[in-house]
Amino acid sequence: MSGKEKKYILTFITHLAMILIGIVMLYPLIWMLFSAFKTNAEIFGSTALLPAEPVWDSFIKGWKGTGKVTYTQFYINTFKLVIPTVLFTVFSCSFVAYGFARFRFRGKKILFMLMISTLMLPNSVLIIPRYILYNKLGWLNSYLPFTIPALFACYPFFIYMMVQFFRGLPIALDEAASIDGCNTFQVYWTILLPLTKPALFSAAIFQFIWTWNDFFNSLIYINSVRKFPIVLALRMSLDATAAANWNQVLAMSVLSLLPGTILFFSAQKYFVEGVSAGSVKG
């Protein structure tokens, strides 16, 4: 057997293994999609992937939600929560990262160390002080506990990631822009920010997915059904006092995956570039 044939066989085995692993990883999602067309009895009584007697109205009935609130309102609520949080996070964290990466000032290393040290604090330690603070500020049952911290760059992970990216950009760009008459903010906004597009997209995707799937904080801070995001709406569908229509719950779960999936694949190029560049530059 020649070396070329061995290479082809090795490539075939590698691709086959990757395909099998991909099928295993995607099987729960595939099962969820097909189970949206099954009855409760078939979901719990059969191991077949395809439905024997498809139920075609699970998406329509599931979209009606429970009570007087439909999933149209739940989706609107979720976007009201997620979009400002993502935009504020990207802008504020990039601005703070620009300061850490490009300026020298007294106490810079200490402040950066304190900022990084907040990554070590578990959320369970912070949840009670935050709840007390937001309660005194009158922010409970609103989206302010999500958007206001994002506005003030309270996400050190994204700051650190962007600092590494800014440090990888030549300082000569700043000097050339200053010679052309740009002030500090103009250098950040017109010169450096467009070059950090991969890091910005990476931060936006991470924050979008984390906020979209944030069940715990949504449960703590939001108590009105009309303000529920999708994660709480799905949980509300599982009423312990009645039999849940699992096909409808699974149908809405499938739809809840679409925005994040579309965003990821639309910006996949920038996401990979941002993660890889931030890990090697510095």
C-alpha cells in the first residue's frame, strides 16, 4: 500500500469518525424536532425517531401560549431584553478595553487585576447583594438588571478578550490618526473599532446566547407573566397541576433555538477569527 493510499484511508476514517460524532451530538436536537410532531403517548411509549401518527398543529397551538399571553409577546419581551444588553455590552466593554490597552495611568495594573479577579466570583455569591440593590433602586420586574450592568461594562470576560485584541493592533495606527488630527475618541471609533470587528462579533454572539438562555436571573428579577422571556415561558408551559402537552413544549423549544442558531452561522467567520485572534495576540 502506497503512502498516498494510506493518506486517503486515514482521511476517510477521520471524516467518518467526525460524521458519527456529529450525529451523536445532534441526535437530541433531531429527536426534539421530530417529537414535536408526536403525541404524549408516543413520546413516552416509543423509541422510534419518526412519528407514527404525526400531529401537525403542535406549533400553532404551542404559539398560543398559556392564558392570554402568546409567544409573540414572549419573543418581543426576549428581544427587548437581549438586544439592548448585547449592544451595551459590546460598546461599553470595547471602550473599557481600549482604555486598558492603549493608555498608561496610575493604578492601571491594580485596576486590571481587580477587574480580572471578579471573574473568580461565582454568581451564587453575588445574587443576594444584587437583588437587594436592584430592589432598593426599584428595578425588579423590569429588564434594567440586565441592561444597566451591560451599559457600564460589568462583564470582565469580554473586556479581557478585547484587551488582547486591541494589544495586537499596531500602535502606529493611533499615532498616524493623531497626526491627521483625530482625538482620542475618534481614534477609537473610526480607526480601531472597525478593525476589532471579529472580537465584537464574538462578544455579541456569546452575550446573545448567554442572555437568551439565562433562566436563573430572569426567574429572580422578573415576576410578571407579560414580561416573561422565552426561557420562563417554556418553564411556565410545564404546569405541575395538569398534564403538559409535550409536543407543544418541544415545538416552542425548537423555535427558541432558531435566533441564536441563525446569528451564529451568519457571523461564524467573525466569531472564529475573534476567538482565535484574541487567544494568540497580546
